[in-house]
Amino acid sequence: MTNFDDLAVPLAGDPQPDLRSAVRTADPPARRADDRPAPDEEPRPPASILIVDDRPDNLIALRAILEPLGERIVAATSADEALRSVLHENFAVILLDVRMPGTSGLETARLIKERERSRPTPIIFLTAFEEDRRRITAAYQSGAVDYLFKPLDAEILRAKVSVFVELCRRESEIAWQQRRRYADEVRRVKAEAERDRVSAVLDHIADPTSAYDHDWRWTYINPAAAELLRAIGKDPAAVLGKVVWEEVPALLEGKFYAEARRAEAEGTVVEFEEYLAPADRWFDTRVVPMAGGFIAHSRDVSERRRAELVLRVIARVGTALVMSVELDEMLQRLAEAVVPGLADWCLIDLVDLESRAVRRAAAAHADPGKAGILRDMLERYPPDLDRPTVGRRVAETGEPEVVVAVTEDMLRSTTSGADQARIVIGLGIKSYIVVPLHARGRLIGMIALVSARRNYDAEDLAVATDVANRAAVAIDQSQLYSAERRARTEAEEARARAEQASRAKTDFLATMSHELRTPLTAIIGYEELLSDGISGPISDGQREQLRRIKASSMHLLNLIDELLTFARFEAGRERVELGPVDVAAVLDEVQSITWPLAQAKKLELEVETPDTLPPIRGDHKKVRQILVNLVSNAVKFTDRGRVTVAARDEAEAIRFTVSDTGIGIAAENIDRIFEPFWQVEQTHVRRAGGTGLGLSVTRRLAQLLGGTVSVRSEPGVGSTFEVCLPRGR
């Protein structure tokens, strides 16, 4: 690099000897380290990656993930150790745990960013705590470029780290190439005659270099500076001798004026970074005071600044996509995240190709004054895929579109009339990109990025595509979440309606059962009065008729009891009255109740009871109801043969069996017979009546008493039901 501190010579335009004659009297500059010839090839040592975590096992895991990158990994177990490492060397990226004892990750990041040398180092925060999501904003404010949650995806982490490693390496390459270019330039210039030394150096510097007098007039412009002036529409030859503010007013508005004045006033070299808006370029500028004025040397750092800008935009995009699950709010945050970094304004549309419907979900503009104009235009002219609008081709092909240089004719062809064309042209569109949003193989929307300052290129398209890919995943997840939430709400509403209907049904069954039971009890009572001859003598024929009345009444009463028991179960009101149950007595009652049923079908009813059976602890009425239900069911489906009831002691339980020689049950129906209202005979004309609740109620009663009900059956042979009830204490 040329040492401008040593070029204390008058420049062209000064009332002194011309530049070439002045060079002859100037002392030769001292040789600097930068003047050493650069090697032919740049050395490529591994980049350094700093991992910081107070837990050794986490450091081991991070090292295992990052080792495939082949870079140098430095581990630190505390904030102090990490800060010492940063003091001694530069790192391509720092992976920093948020929660550490003593100095936290956020405070450590702040300390790192306070130091000028380590300020550019990118920091990725790592955390395993859900509550740390609230610190995302604080993390980015402290200088972070990304925020990852554990457990980490190894591929994603390596990909993110490799980006920063490559960025670091590219910056090193650029610096090395710059040093080599300077070295080559210096070697070539030094071969020339001493009298041409200064002029030749200035003419052959690859970066823009200009000289100014005390009145801010150009006195010298090297070829690189001349090329820059031509790029912003200025003639280098015409501006020589002119005041810089008259030709490039942007230099007066930025840092150039203030820093150059300070360099002259203090007599010292001043370095600063400056954005030249007309050229849309960033420069590292070095102002060297000279006799009669100063020299300004500018190095183009737009590529580095652009890479940093992309990283910041990607970080803001990532934050926008996780800050909200509400789709429109998330997309508005996304549009605002890319403005003004990637675009002067951004539009996001959601598309349904089947219905050709398109909805403008978000819009943002960098200029508040034009934001209102944009908003009004979008309300007056909503997007429509059936009109020749921007993005129509993207929706039809699914491929991105880049228009490097927009013309007024292009804008007129994509608007709906002269009025809209006038508004769009007034927004000052220079270039635009439209990228599709794809999710699970289908187009779900588009993102349009519009620039009023510069022309987009392939690198801009790559960044826009990356943003679109991230956004598409987030949109798809948000839509899935909304659909799931709607489905869950609908399911909850349907379940509530079903529960309400079930309660209404249960209440209806209970009410009707009670209403039927009252007159039925009276019928049974009057039948018993008549049978006992209290109202007078009766004939044998009348007694048979009364017997049938009682049998039918008892059958109906049993059905009502089943309905009442089922209703109590459904309402959760069935209670158990525990006490000692005499098994033999229960079997006698069951036989008495079911004997008439068996006699009516001319079946044998056998009750096998051991001489001694210990009592069980349970509910007498419910044990009786269980057995009556099973025996009644066996009689109902048995046309000939017998029904056998038995009980045996099994130490901890009493096992009851009810066997029949009836029609049996098919294997595929074994589990279904315990479902409410399901019956073995599913035809419209059934041989046996009933509610279909008997077996369902039986199993529920047994389970309520801590027991079980099982069945074995063979179609055409018969069935055996077993009830196992614990003896208790």
C-alpha cells in the first residue's frame, strides 16, 4: 500500500512547481512492511471457531459436530476464558451459550462487541431453555447474528458456521489480494525513474484516489477515480478545478466533509467508512493532509458490506418468522425485515392457483412518504392473476423473475391503466425481483422486492430465494397450525354437542324409566292382590292369565332396571353399597327370579352350589343383577337344552359361570356384545327381545365391584360367561 504520509508534495493547481518537478526534491519514502512482495499463492490456514459453554459435555458435542469442517476449534468454559481467547486471536465465528454462571452469554457478547477489533466477529447464541425465547430481541441487540435452540440440528449448525467461516476466508482473501496488488504496483512503480515516482504511484493505484486543494477543488484524479466519476455520470476532465460539492453534493452530506476537515485541522491521517449513494457503493476512505490540500484514497468494500448486510437481513428475517404464529402479522414483520436492506419496498402475496385467488398479505416501503402512496394504490388496484400484473408469470411458471433494468414501457404493460401507470412510475422503480413461495410441492405465494436505487443481480436473486424458502416453511407451518387449531376447535365443539346430546339422552332414559316404573309397580301389586284372592276367588284360567301378566311385568321391570342402571353409569352417578354378600343366598334369589323364564321355554335351569362358599365383600343387589342379567340372556338365546349356573371358591375371588346350549356367538362379535344397544341378532325380525343393554350393564357392574366378565362361545353349541369377583375383606 502506498504510504500517503510520505507524499508531502504540492499538487497540480497549486501556485508552486508542478508535480513532477516537486517529486525530484522529495525525500524517498521509507520502506514499509506492506511493500514486501506478496507470495504467489495465498496461504489458507484453517479458520478459528470459538465455542463457549460452561458444560464440558456440550463442548464435546459441539466439537464433534464442527470437526468435519476441518477448521481450528477453540473451547472456553467461562466468559473470562472466552474474553481472553478473543484478546489473543481473531475468530471466524463464536458459538456462545446464553446461560452461564457468572457473566451471562448476553453480557459476554456485549463485552466482545465493545472491543473494536472483535466487533465484526459474528456470534451465534445457543440455548436449551424455552423461556430464553423472550431474550431473542436482547440477543440480537447485543450483536448476535443468529439464535439456535437445543437440541441442535448438526447439519444446520455446520451449514451456518461454514457460511461465517467462508465469509472470514473471503475477507482474508480480499485483504491478501489487495496487499498483493499494492505490492505489485509498488514494485512496478519503483522500477521507474525517481522523478516519476509519486505521479506513477497515484496513476496506477487500483483504488480511486484524488487530490484536493484547501478550497475543496479537484487537483488530481487517478484512473480509478475517473472511472468512478463516469459511473455516476460525471466527466473527470470537466470536474478538475471544480468544487467537489458542486459536482457531487452527496459527499457534503456524508462523513467525507467532516472527516477531511478534521484531517486538515489536526494535520493527521484520518480513516473512515463512507457510503456513496450515487454509485451505491461503500468505501473505506483514507484522508492524508498534504502541502496545499489533501489526498483521499478510497478502497471499495461494497462486497464485504453487502455480505454483512445480507447476514443482518437474514437474522431479521429469522426473527420475524418466529415472533408470531399469526400469519398476517408474521408476513408484515417479514416485509419490514427486508426493507431497506434488500429492497426499497416489498410485497407479499398468498396464492391459490386452483381458484386463481391472490391476496395481498403484507407490504412495506422504506420511504414513509411513499408508503402511503403505495398503500392507497394497493387498495385501489388489488392483485389479480387474470391481469398482466407483476408476478403473473411467476405464478404461472413457478420460477423466479428478475428485471435488472425497469423501463416505463414495462411498467405501463403491467398496470391497469394510465392512472395506475402514473402512480407506479412516480415510485421510481429501477429494478425488481419476484420469487415464488413453494411448500410441499405447490405454489402458495410470491415475494416481490423492488429497488429504486440500484439494479438487482444474481447474488440478490440468491438472497431473495433464501428468504423465500425460509418464509415458505414458516407460512406452511402457520397455515397447518391454523388448520389444526380450527379442527381442534370444531372437534371440541362437536364433542361438546355430543356430550350435551348424550346427557339429554341419559336424562331422557332416566326420566322415562322412572315414569314407566311407577305404573308398572302398581300393576305388579294389583296382580299379586288378585292372585292371592284378596279381591275374591279366581279360576284356574284367570290365574294363568295373571301369571302371564306378572311374567310380562317382571320382564318389563327388568328392562327398566337395565335402562336406569345404564343411565346412572352414563351420568356417573352409579354408587356401590359395600357389605358382606352371601353367595348361596344370591344364587337362590337368582334361581327364583329366572325359573319362570326357563319354565316358559321348557328349559332345564341347574344351579350348582358347593356346600360351603365364603361370603364376598360387595353390593348384594348388584351381584344379583349381574347374575340375573347373564341367566336371563342365556335363557333368551337358548331354544332347547339347559342353562347351568355355578360358583366356586378360588382363594382370592369367587368365580361364577353361566353356561347355555343356545345359538352361540361368532368370534368376530365376541367384543361387540358388551357394547350398549348391540345385539347378536341384527335383523329387523328378532326371536329375542330386549334393550341390548344387559351385557354392557353387567360388565360395568362387575368392573365397579373390582371384577371381570369374560366369555367363551361356539356358534350352534352354546356360550359360557364367567364373572370373577374379589372376595375382599
